[in-house]
Amino acid sequence: MPLVRIDIMQGRPPEVIRELHERVAALVAEILDAPIERVRTYITQFPPQAWGIGGVPADVARGSEVEARRRAALARDGGTDGGPDGGSDGGPDGGSDGGTDGGPDGGSDRGVGGA
């Protein structure tokens, strides 16, 4: 039984994660000539502050990308981000609830960067 593990930063929409599972499993099944039902995929998503790039946390090294993904996730959810525009997210824009926004990533808006 092949197992493929993928580590990425949080923040991608659920449909992208589903597609990643599907396409990786199909590719592995094809290459290994194995039934797709035997292929396992495991995707771990990390918050950007836990992901380092050249010794710098991703929320710093890729701050604009992290912020763009955070805002895209909020737009998908129809929520507010808590920054200067009025919501409460605890993100880099000064919100106050420690980073929860009830979004698709389990409630954390801090993990919306890309690896």
C-alpha cells in the first residue's frame, strides 16, 4: 500500500485539497501500476508561522502572500477579517480573537499561506 505524505501551508480551499488527494493518488496508482483503492494520501497543513523559509517564518518571508490567502479564505466564507475594516481575527492587521475566524481551515485564519 503506497502512502504519499504532503506538507503544505494552511489556507487552500477544501476543493483544492480534495483535488490534490485525487490527482496524487491517480498518478501514484498509474506509475506503480497499483489499484487506486490501495493508494493512501496524507496532507498536513501547517500555519505560516510554523513554516520556515531560509530561516525566516513564512508569515514574515511571504507576508503579502499569506495575507492574500487569508483574505481569499475570508471572501470564500463571507466573513470579516477583523482588521482595520472591522472584524476580529487576531491576524497581522491587529484583530483581537487570537486568530479564529470559523473558516474552512478549522477556524484559524493564521494559516493561509502557500508553500
